[in-house]
Amino acid sequence: MAEIPLVLGFDLGGTKMLAAVVGGDFSVRGRAKQKTGTERGNDAVFAGIVDTIEQAITNAGCGLSDIAGVGIACPGPIDMRAGVVLETPNLDLRDFALRDRLTKKLGVPVVLENDVNAGVYGEYVAGAGRGFRHIVGLFPGTGIGGGLILDGKLYRGARGGAGEIGHMVVQVDGRRCGCGRFGCLEAVASRSALAKDLVALAANGEAPIIREKAGTDFLAIKSGTIAKAMEAGEAAVTELVMRSARFLGIGMGNCVNVFDPELIILGGGMVERFGTQYLAVATESMRETGMKRMVEHVKVKAAELGDDAAVIGAAALLRESFARESSR
């Protein structure tokens, strides 16, 4: 049986880029990471992508000729058919023809995928989702990303926008969301939403660690800082974190009612930092929200792959595109 060729997965983030050479068994043979940098725009970001890819290939002890293709996980809206990143404000990308430009530079096939979709797919093929075919993935962080595996396939919807679970309304007339609506799950359960509430605690003296590390700038409040405040016994901070977990559970329960999954995977910095209590509170809230006969069978697991989820998922989706082409 012929050996499955190596492919490269790439995760393009607002603060960092990660590239990994991935084997046929989804093992990472070599990786490279670098900060996205202060330079923004199509040309600057493209130069960073190429440099990170070349470093990963070198670290894997192989050459470009050993790589069968590149799968790239991208934030923001993308046109998958055209291979274009439509808009990514935090990187100042506009109508970025990344697929064709990178194919021309490297001489190998390139596919693009939404970053959260890629992360959920990575967990499906090589992480917490192995053995399941109906999965909802939720990644609370700066916002709340979502992804869907339905009957063993990544579900993208009619125009590629499926999985925006963070913009499900869970609190009518709640806080205004970045999307312009009110009461979205992201507006009440993301780290950004939590940080806005923590600013008030810092200002009135109920969160001294938050105040020491970040002052009253909600943009400076990271998951690690919040976790330190919880570990130090700052009860008001813990109460707000668990409130956000309860809202997350409401979103999870609604997803169960709509999609009837076997498994919900929770990932991202908040899940990693806030531990088993956060996971337990979200799960309890899900079981209170969803239809009883449906939620009682749903498992909830923390993501297992960390930063590698999106690069492995992008690589796996690239292989899937190869399989589709060969079957035509």
C-alpha cells in the first residue's frame, strides 16, 4: 500500500501564524510558529505565511517537493470556491486571493477553510471527536466560534456560513453584540463580554488581581489573568465566570434541540484556563435548557488538540479534497 503523502496545515490568526507538516496518520512531523506581526495587509501577511511554511518544512526534515498540498484555516468570511479571503479586519485583509497566490508561489494545491470549521474537523478526525459522527463544536474566546459535523461531514450551509452559533440570541434585549444585534451568545458568554463585566469589579475593588494586571481596560483582560484571580479566591470573579458558563450552556442546549448531536466539544482559551468547574456548569445548564430526552444522551468533552486542531483539520480537509478529485 502506497504511503500517504505529507501535507501542510496552516492556521492564520490575528496574533500568530502556525504551520505544521502532517502525516497520513495526522501526526505532526514538524511545525513553526511566528507572530503575525504589526505589518498588516495582503502583501505583508502573505510574506509571513510563506516564511512560516518554509520554516515548518525545514523543521520537519523534508523539502517542498515532499509536500502534496497546503490547507489553510482562515478567520473571517472566505469565498471557498474562488479561494479568496474576503475580509479580515484584524489583519487588514481585503479580497485576498490567497489560494491562487500561494499555489503560484509553492507549486502545490491549496485549499482554504474557516478557522473554527477546521478546528472542529481536526478534533473530529484526531482529537476529542474520534468515534462520533454528529458533533457540535463551540470555542468561546474573544468571540464564540462554532462548527458542525453532521453525519460525519463538515456542514457549511448553503453559502458556507453555517455554524455561527455565537450569534444565536439567548437573552432578548441583552447586551449589544459586535454584529449589531442584542443578546447574542457571544455578547454574554465570550471572554470579551466577561471582561467588560470584570472591569466594573476591578474598579470597585472586588477584583484586585484583574486591576493589578489589566487596570480597567477590558481589552487587556486575558483568560490567564482571570484564572489567576479565580485561583486567588476572588469570589466575585468566579461568580461572573460561572455566569458566562451558564449562558454558554443555554446555547449548547439550543444546539441539542436543533441538531441532536452525540457530542459537544468545547475548546479555546476559556475552556483550557477555567477548568472542570466551567465545563461542569456549562453542561448542567445545557441539560436544564435542552429537551430532556435529547440532552440526557449528549456527551460534553473538552477539546484535546489545542493549537494543533486547526492545522490538523485544514490538512485533513485538504486530503478530503484530493479524495473527491480522484473519485471523479
